[in-house]
Amino acid sequence: MAERPEDLNLPNAVITRIIKEALPDGVNISKEARSAISRAASVFVLYATSCANNFAVKGKRKTLNAGDVLSAMEEMEFQRFVAPLKESLEVYRREQKGKKEARRDKDKKTDSEEQDKSREEDNDDDDERMEEEEQNDEEEVDN
């Protein structure tokens, strides 16, 4: 795991961005307050992860999933966040599905183009062979 407690902290840039998005324009925050929020956020993430891990262990799984996190939020008495998290999860899944389908469509298009190109090359080869045969036939007739 982590060698020092500071290793468990979330990146300051991420915390700063989240704080700025949450506060109205013109509101400043001290370095100490930012550090305290960072430590609190890190503790929250560790606690939520631990609770979610308990649900995974109960389910005899080693991998945490979204259901484990949602159950952990309820157990931690953060029920009011469960509905927004479910909505965000659905949006994320739709985006991932769209990306996957776009990738699949792109791959199909690429495969189709490669097959078309291969067919064209085969046809070109056939045309060349036919021309050579015609020339050979003409040469034989001339002889």
C-alpha cells in the first residue's frame, strides 16, 4: 500500500478544480482550507472504498463494482447521493456504449474498405493476366 500518509492524498490540482467549480466566482480559498479539504476527500474515498470492499467480499468477489459503491453510499448514510450517482453511472455507460459502437462501426468500415481494396487488386491482377494471355495469343497467331 502507501508508504506515507501523504501518498493517499488526492492530487491538489484535481481538488483545486473541484473546489473552484463548487464555489461562486470571486470566492477565494486559503491554502490551509484547500489542504484540509484534500485530506477530508482522501479519507472519504478510503472509507467509501473500504465499505464497498465489504460488499464485494460478502459477494465473494475480488473486484469492486458500481453496485458495491452505491450500496456503500447507502450504508454510510449518503442516500441523497445515490440517485445522482446512478444517473451519472447511466450517462457514463451510455457514453461508453456509444464509443464502443463507434469503434465497432469504424472497424467494420475499415475491414470493408480493406476487402474492397483487396478485391480491386485481385481484379487488377486478373485484368493484367488476361491482357498478357491476349498478347501471348496474338504472338502465337503471328508466328
